[in-house]
Amino acid sequence: MSKFTAPGLSTESADEVAGILQERLSALNDLHLTLKHIHWNVVGANFIGVHEMIDPQVELVRGYADTLAERIATLGSSPNGTAKAIEADRSWSDYSIGRDTAQAHLGALDLVYDGFITSHRNAIEKIGELDPITEDVLIGQTAELEKFQWFVRAHLESYTGELKHSGASGEKEAADAAR
Ligand SMILES: [Fe+2]
């Protein structure tokens, strides 16, 4: 139980919000590592465009992790930013594509963003009932992440607006379909 929190918020609510934020902090830490992994492993045509598109997103996502960690501290709890915390908090597995083409990585990354954004939206829904200030932070982050997902999808979209990997059930299946 936190000893202090933001004014006007009960410590019970603050602790509940911090618990949800901890899971999202680990998700953001995992996401920026995954993005760097793609930055290093992408090959083939469109290499430089995708390699360079990823780095500003790494910076953005690292910044979002910092924001959530500091929000947890503001609420009176202790953020956990270790590799073990990522492993303990996550309900998903490691990104599964190694050296591969830009299209394959983008197909898999689209699925990564599907999962991440859905979970951020779920957190918004739960936190919205407890703390509108934290909710506002998550809403702002989600809008930017959705915009980047559009950048990813735009590389994969046909002129009729279709995605070859749509309906893929995992990263490998999405990569195979998009490659
Ligand atoms: Fe680099």
C-alpha cells in the first residue's frame, strides 16, 4: 500500500492504477527492445527505409516507458524496470522473427501492434474508472502508436486497401503471408 499519492485520489485507487501501469511499463520496455531487434535484423529491398523508420519509434516508446514509470512513482508506488520484471509481467512470448525481409518483419510487427494497442485500450478502460489523469496519458500514447501502426500497414497495403497477412494467427504466419 502506498503511503502517499496524488491529491484527490485514494491510495486504494492509486495502487490499482499503479498495478495496471506496471504491466504496461513492462510491455513498453519489451516493445522498444523488439523494435531495436527489427532495426538490426531487417534485410533486403526497403532495408534502409524500414531500418530508419524504426529508430524514432524506439525513442518514442522509450519515452513512453519513462512517462509510465514516473507516473507509478507519482502515484506512490515503485516502478520495476528490470528484465526480470518484463518476463514476470508479460503474458505474450518473445518476438519470433530473426533475419528477414522488410515485408516479413512489418507483417509480424503489425501483429505486435495489434496486441499492444488492444492491451493499452483495455488499460484505458479500467483506469478511466479510477484516475482520469493517468487515462489521459494512456490515450495520448495510444493515438501515436496507432499512427505508427498505420505507417507499418501502409508498406503492406495493396492499392485496393487489402493486407495480405490479415487474419494471420501468429507472427510467423503473418511474416510468411506478407513476405
Ligand atoms: Fe542503429
